[in-house]
Amino acid sequence: EAQVTQNPRYLITVTGKKLTVTCSQNMNHEYMSWYRQDPGLGLRQIYYSMNVEVTDKGDVPEGYKVSRKEKRNFPLILESPSPNQTSLYFCASSPGLAGLRIYEQFFGPGTRLTVL
Amino acid sequence: GDSVTQMEGPVTLSEEAFLTINCTYTATGYPSLFWYVQYPGEGLQLLLKATKADDKGSNKGFEATYRKETTSFHLEKGSVQVSDSAVYFCALSVGGYNKLIFGAGTRLAVHP
């Protein structure tokens, strides 16, 4: 089954304790992205990657790191989490650009993170 | 900058009622427009899309028309079902940028 998987689905942690949220897709997609969802704000992009070893900042990158060593994986790293990073996180992937138009993005099920 | 504005929810309807969720956008280029749906406890799924002016996207009884003159992409459905209860997000992408810009989302609750 074509899908984007994220782990863990739920995580409660404390301020300053490094954590990693994994994301993996089995569709051979070029493009991957991380979003956070907050009430009243919709989804905002954190980082994206157009291909292996190519990553760039989205709208809200502060406090996050990513890496893209393999095409299928795109982990999100919080080196020193803070309470304002409590949110619902989504990973997404897509085949890439076609001319000037973006393809549909496929979303993972989400990771609910609470930082105490 | 580019942005999307959706009507605030929640929207509460009875089964078989007509649905409209308003969406307007601001974009510097020629955006593609999308509606995504998020069912409880799940990730977002693409519901429909339109890539140029006057295009109509449709899926599962939902429709939306890309109106460049009014910069709108309103979502409509003639007869909603309880199973349509979800959060609906309007979104756009512009040019070669690799991101979707989302509205705040509109929660729809349909009662029997």
C-alpha cells in the first residue's frame, strides 16, 4: 500500500530532551516536507526537501532540523524542544514538480507532540 | 505575501443539506488551488484541485471552481452526509515553490 508513515504517533516529552520524529514514504517520491498544525493557523511548512541531500527552510524552521540521506526517509529533529513546539506534525511527500505546477501531496497520519 | 482565507467554523448542518465553504486567496503568481480534507485522527487527503482559471475540480460530490476575477475557490456539495464530517482546508501553491499555503481550516459537523 502506498503510504507515508510517521513514528511515533504520540509523544510527551520534557523541555530540552532531544527527540526525532521519523517519516518514511514508499512511493519513490522526490519531494518531502514537514508541517505543523496549530488551531486557527492551519498548516505551516517547517522544512522541505526536493531530493536527497537537498533541504530548505519553510515558514517556521526555528528550533527544528531535518536530514535527507535516503530518498524514502525524512526525519524531523528537535534538538532542544520547548513548550511552544507542542503541536500536531505532519510529514508529506509528492512526486515533484511538473513544469510550474506542484503535484498532490500525500500526508502521513500525524504525530501529536506535547512538550512539558 | 501569498495567503488563503477560509470561513470560520464550525459549520453545522443536517444530513442532505447544501454545503458551501468559502475560500479566497491572495497570490502574486498563478496559483494552483486545492481542497484537502482531514477526517478525525487522520492525515490530510486531497479532495479536489484546479490548476488554472475557470477549472472546476470535483470529487465525491464536492465541487469547487477556480474564479480568478474574485480570487475564490468555494467548496460546495449539494447533499451532505454524516460521513462528510471533517475539517476542510483550502490551499494554494504558486509557481515553482515547493509548498502549500493553507487556510486555517473549517470544521464541518453533519447531524442525522
